[in-house]
Amino acid sequence: MATLLVRELDDELVRLLKQRAKSHARSAEAEHRAILETALRPGGESFIARARRLQQTMRGRVHSDSTAVIRVDRDNDYGNPDGAQTVGRRSR
């Protein structure tokens, strides 16, 4: 196997790599290897391929208009101390 040396990395980038490695319970070197493999290994589905597959999956489905749901959510008075929600009008 080959060895790869990466020079002059930003300190913040190294910190983020170590943080990510810790969250995956592996060394920074192993995390770096995993990132490279994920990014470069042939055979992985590209973003465009995933988007097209999702588009095909959703073709023909009826999608509801979310405007009404968003309005109700926006208009709810979440700060009301007794927990009651105001639906259909804004509290100011």
C-alpha cells in the first residue's frame, strides 16, 4: 500500500478531522482514509444518479400544497403560558 503525506493543512481542518474521527471511534488517519475512499472509490452512486432515482421514485405521486400547514405552524402561539395554541390568527 502507498503512503500519502498531506502538508500545510489549516489547523481548523485538522481539528474538524479529529473531531469527526472521534465521533466515528477511529483514528484521524483511519478517518482520513475513509473520507478519501468514500469520495474517490469507483462504483459509488453519484449525486446526479441519486437525484434521478429519487425523481423516478416520486413520479406520478400527488403532492399536497404545504402552504396551509406552514401557515398554521407559523401562526401558532408557542409562547402562550397555558399551552393553548392560537390557530388562524397571529398574536402580536
